[in-house]
Amino acid sequence: MKTALLLCSVLALAIAASAKVTEKFAQTYPLEATGSIHLENVNGSVEIIAWNKAEVSLEAEKVAREQEGLDRMHLKIESSPGRLYIKTEMEKKWKFWDNMNAQVRYKLMVPAGVTLEKIDVVNAGIHVTGVKGSVNLASVNGTVEAEGLTGPGTFATVNGSTRVAYASLAGRPDITLKTVNGGCALKLPADAAFRLETETVNGGTRCDFPITLEKSGKRELRGTVNGGGSRVQMESVNGGLSVERAK
């Protein structure tokens, strides 16, 4: 009987420790078709999807172990016709453990031509679909993924991989992928023209395109594809690099 009671007590404590409270927020903000977005988040994923409207649909979900955690997280939002600024702010003098167990998950529907001037997250990933403007995505302890792009892009992680796919390089956009602990994979159209520059410390490089080599070694590769065009730079410390040809 004592053993059964002990097991029940342990189970109850485990359930209580894992219990979550949530709070949802939804709002629409007008934004010019070529406006810009800046978003900073700690402990929470960010998903951004393009659509054909001159406005941003923002959905945010705050998650914490208890109500106090929700109350200590604040969404700072500044909106104008040309720019939307979003930042997750957590109150100071908050226990580290409680801070780590609280997060905000964001989902945004944005104009296709928007510029993502800075999307920066910690302890989570980023996923972007269909944005045609310039993008700047960075994560610490998370994966950066993007697809259907056409504009200049910078993609960086510290502990995590980067996986990026472009729909077109017609505008000759410059592309940079960087990671410390993780791999980088870039998928480009079959007719893409670009100059490739890669560097890795512990990991190899693979390019599916026929490439005119300028320099090839254990740690770096340089050359042009289809005569050159966009500048593609890829760097990793611990991880492989790959340039894939879309079918």
C-alpha cells in the first residue's frame, strides 16, 4: 500500500510539473506590399507564410507552467504602414527555470513582397514560406528553414541546421548560409546561375550542379555554375554543406 501511495504521489508531482497554461493573441495589422518586419523571440517557434494581402495576420500563443509565467511575458508590438516590429519581452528578476519553461509561438501571414529585416529566435526554429523580398533569419539552438524564396537571404544558426530552397535566382540575389554545429542545405532551380564559395572545418561539401572550379580542397570549394550570377556563400564548423539541384 505504501509503495502504491508513493507511486501515486510521484505521478501527481510529475503531472503538476508538466502542466501548462496558455494564452492566445490574434490581430491584423496593415502593411505595405513591400514593407518590412522585425521579430525577436526567446523560447518559441516562428512560422511566416506569404499571402496576397497588404496586411499581416499575427497569431501568438503564450505558454507557461502557471499564470504568473503568462503575466511575466509581454508582446511589444509597434505598427506603421511600412514596418511591423514585434518583440517578446520577459520581466527581469524571474527565476531562470521558470523563464526556460515559458515561450511564445508566433504564426504570421505576410505580404509576399515583404522584407524580413530580422527574424531572430532563441531555443526554437524558424520556418518561412513564399516570401519574395529580402530575408534575414537567425536562430540559436534551432533549425532555420525557408522555401519558395526569390530575394537576397541570410540564414544563420548556432546549434542547428539550415535548409533553404529558392524558386528563382532571376534577380541575382546574394545568398548566405552559416552554422556552427549543424549542416547547411541549399536547393536551387535547375537553370540557376551562381558563384559558389564554401568553407567548412569538420564536414564535406557536395554540389549537384556541374561547376567550373577555381579552388577545391578539404575545407573549401570555389567555382561558378552556368557562368556565375548570384553569390552563394556557405559556412559550417561542424557539419556538411550541400547545394542541391531542383528536379
